[in-house]
Amino acid sequence: MKIISAPPGSGKTRRLVAEIEARIKEGVSPYTIIATTFTRESAKEIARRLGGEVSIRTNHGLGYWLVRLARQARGEPVPRVLSEARSLSIIERAIKELDLRFIEPKQVMADLANVRERGGKVEALHPLSRQVAARYTTILAAENLLDFVSILEEARKELANPELKEFLRGQRIFVDEGQDINPRTEWPVLDMLREVADEFVIFSSPSQQIYGFRGACWKALCMSLPDGVKMETMRENHRSTPEIVMAAARLAGPDACHMVATKGSIGEPVRVVDAANAEMEADFVGRQVGKWLDVGITSDKIAILARLHTLLNTIQMALRARDIPFRLVGARRSLFQREETRAVLGYLQMALDPMDDSALESVIDFPPCGIGVRTRYALRGDDRLRWDHLLKALADKDGVRPQVINRILRILDLREHFERVVAEELPLRQTVRRILELSDIPNYLNSEGDFQSTDSINDLVLACGEYRSLGGFVEYLQHEVGKPRDAGGVLLSTLHAAKGLEWQAVIIPGFQEGVLPLDGAEVQEEQNLAFVGMTRAEERLVLTMNRSLPPSRFLAKLPLQAGSWP
């Protein structure tokens, strides 16, 4: 086992991709490589760099893959994964069945999360909550359902099967964002895989651990690691100027405090600006963004990162006053610009016209299945992927990986299932819902914890009710998906949502006590959060505060150029 300490800007993703590519060049099959990361967006980026040849999953996505693998091998039905909204509705059902009153379903859900994810004690729960939790668990088991947390619980049970562990022997496992692993729920699954792996590599940056509220704890995880772990530290920072690296390193732990900048200085110090009040702080932020735009920095290269979303409200008004375009992270993208919507369109096109070649690329791509750019090129050459290419691969299987053959067979099976669903002439909403269930898109999104995308799928199902035929709904989707995308602008985001991203110029407002660090939060993790925010900047970094609260204690550690506004 090896741990690679990879502070921000060190080229960690590039190194992870290079390590996997090196194994493939050595002759290791992409299908014997397991790679996990923290979010589906990160997984998509890593998969893109690898040409789609290796399946990159979140830890929960990996857990669901293991459950699916085991159930299919036994010939048992694969459990469906619930969205958060569906989990809550089953808790409500359990409360009703037990005829309980004066108990809040959301509180039961929070209590369950505290026990299962963060090490809370079952005995500490209200007796009625314990009753509801027991009934909830019984319902899930009886109806072959999994909620987000029980994915990993079930994966651990399946990995106790010696036959499954033997099947997985010899895998090469690469784990990204190791500092964010939950030692109670995620690590036990990874550890059981480590026991039979030929190689197990974790990329980690403890100074960037910011998800303690979700159960992440690097110190606790280290207590569970085996003896003889090899360590490697990446020290070079390729992202930020020396001034930014020097300032941010003052907030870093041992893994990142010795970062070395490889970029040259552009003569821009890290600045802190003290504003008279919150309105003046927002006014300064708007003026600073305007100055950056005037010197040629494009709006999509500028970010404003706040500890709390509410801090961005007055800043939005300041930007609007100057006609500066902006976009909010967390605000839902247009329904028709989402990846899953394009995939839904592909599946519906296939159901409408089973011989339609135009849908094949999107159907193969989503949910991700490890058939990447290189494999698709081998199937189709310079041409567009057609059914003929898939049938030819089935007729001449030499040189085609078994997993590719299985995916092709799965698509052909889906085509037959879709034909039967359409032939039943059910109400359109039922037809669309059934096609989506067969596509496995909702299950995939729920297993990855992407409940916002699940909501967007539900919105599509509701929207189809306005159309008389599947053809009419498909035509509508084609028109909407084909429209130009929304324009970009200055990014407004929370610090948590900014992790893993970078911009040419960054402003962090609210650098003051009670905000950063946030009242009641764990101070070390708040310091990590400030470190994460500062290291998003490539060339320019400005911190702001106002006199409504004392300056953040973190500022005393930083080499800064101070100013005030007005």
C-alpha cells in the first residue's frame, strides 16, 4: 500500500491519470483497475482524461457495483437505490404504519445519519426514533431497496463472501481524495479490497480535509491503516504564484506547509481589505471584479468564494449594479443542459426508433461503462457509431474485450425491452418512466449520491405528460437540448463547492471571526477550508472583511498587503 501526499496545485489528477495509463501500457487490463474519487464531477474529469477506458466511481458507486456484481452472480434481483426524497417518504410510511404521533420524519433521518455515518450511539436516540428506524430497515429489506448509506453496508456484507473476494483478487486500486474518506462507512469496503489487491494507492491531502460533518477524519483513518505503508510527498505547486503559495502554506499542515511554487511572480501580493460594513465590502468586491475585467481577465476566470451562501446575496446586487454577469454554483443548470437529460433523450430515441443510429453514442456513454474513446474508435473508425459496428463486433469477437461484448448485448436487450414497452401503449408518463428504469439511469445517479440529477429526471417525466405521443416528446427534447448553452460569468460559490477547481483571480469575502472560522465549527477544519479557498487562486487573491465582526484569527498567520474601503 502506498500513500501519495498531494497538496493543491501539485498536479495530483495528472499524476493519478499517468499512474493508471502506465499500468495499461504495461499490459494491465482497464477492467482490472478500480479508481474512486469523492464526487461524480471529479470522476467524469478523470475518466475523460483516460479516454473513458477505465470506470471511475465514487466510493458509493463502487459499493453499488460490488452489490450488483454479487447479486447478478447469484441470479438474484439487484436492489434499487433510493433518492433522499424516496427515503424520507418510506420513513413517513414507517411512522404511519406504527401509528406514531409527535415525531418528525426529517429528525429520524438525521438521527439515522448520525448513527450510521458519524458514530453516534443508537442508545442515545429517542425510543420512538429507534422504532421507526427498525421499521424503515425492515421495509427496505422486504422491498429489495437500498438507501445511500446502506449501499456501503451491503457492499461490506457481500465482500465477506470468499468467492467474490477471490474474483476481485489482483485488482489495481487507486483512491483519490483520501482525506475525505469516512473511516466508518467507506474505508471498511476499501480495506477489504486492499486485502486482495495487487496494488493499492491513496492520493491524499490532509490539509484539505473539509468534510468532517460527513464523517471524514484522516487521523481516525490513519489508525486503521496496515503496517508498512509507503509514503511519497509531492511538494511542487504548479498552480499559484509564489506570493499565493507562501501565504496559503501558513495555514497548511505538514503535508502542504513546504509547498514550492514553480510559477514565477507577476508582482501581485495577496491583499486583505477591511471594509466599513457589509454593504461597503460587497461594493469593494464589485469594484475589484470590474478592475480585473478592465485589465483583460475574462469573467469565467474570476471566482468569489464565501464560507456561507448568504454572504453572496449582497455581492450579487453589487455585481448587478455594474452589469457584471455571474453564475451561482449550486443553482441548478437548465434542465436541458444536463448530461443526464442528453442520455435520457438517447434512450427515448432508441425506444421510438430501434434502428436509429444517432442515439448510440449517448446510450453507450451513460451510465458510464468503461467503453471509452479508444474502444469506440476501434469499433467505428472515423465513422459515426452505428448498429452495424456493434453487430460486427459480436460476429467477430477476437480482440474485443468481454466487457465490451457484454455492454453491446445489454444495449441489444434494452432495444427489445423498449419495443415491448412501447407496444403496450401505456400512458406516456408510464412509458417514459419504464424506459428510464430499464436504462438504469435513476439507479446510477442515486448510487452516486447525485440526488439533484435524480430530481431533474423526475422533472422530465412530469414534463412528458403534456405530450400525446413519445414522438412528440422526443421532438421537443431534441429542440431544447440543441439550443445554445447559457452564457458564463463570474462564479459565486461556497468554499466547499470550490474544492478541486481553480481560477485566475479569487476573492474570499467574510474573513472574520464567526464566519471563517464559523461559530461552533471545528477550528482546524475551518483553517483547512480557508487553505482550500486560497489555493484556488492562480495569480490574484484578495481577502475581504468588514468591521461588523473582529478579523479572522487566521489573518494573523498570513503575509498580506493590508488596505481598507472606502
